[in-house]
Amino acid sequence: MPLMVREDPDAARYWRATVKVMRVAPGWLTQDSARQLTEYALLQARRDRLWAWLKANGETFESEFIHKDEDDREVLVKSRKRQPETTLLKETLIELRQLEVAMGLGSVYRSKVDLSGGADAQDDILED
């Protein structure tokens, strides 16, 4: 397991769970999977943190600013805006979906993965 995953307990949990699933079919988990698996585990952990943050803080916030009208009077304008974290969550979910497709995670995507690549890789980087 790469250091960056090991240092993040949530990512490490996703790494171990995903490796367990992928080891079921010989040839699915290879040394080449390490980079994608690392990104997948880190993105899963990021998704969880973003959801928790949005749950605690809300998806929107109130913004205020002073605007001068046509008579040069100052007017307080209030508006609701989306938290930047909502955009980060959306981008994270898109990246996760792309990795799920590439890695064959999920029954719909698994049929597109070539599992004839040989035996399961047992290198240290894939060990949990």
C-alpha cells in the first residue's frame, strides 16, 4: 500500500476493501492497478470528507455585498450561493465514476475488463 494511502486511515480502509473485491477474480488485480487503486482510495476518502463537510455546513451560504443603485445610493444585496465544496464533490464523483469504469468496479463495468491477464500480482505495493 503506498505511503499516501497508508497515512490516510479512510483511504487505507477503501484500499483494503477494494483489493479484497478485486482479488476474487484472477487477473483483475495486477501491478498496473496500483496507480488507479491509489487514486480510487484517495478519492473515496475525499468524497466522504466532502459529504460530511456539506452535511455540517450546508450546500449553500448567504453572501452580502454593497451595491450602488442608479441614484448612487448604497444598497445591501443578499444572495444565496453554492458552497465551493459542492463543485469539488461533483468533480470527485465524476473522477470516481471514470475510475470505476476503468477498473471494472461495479457489475455494469466489469464486463468490459479483460481478466485474462494472468495471476494476481503479489508485489508489496498491492499488499494491505
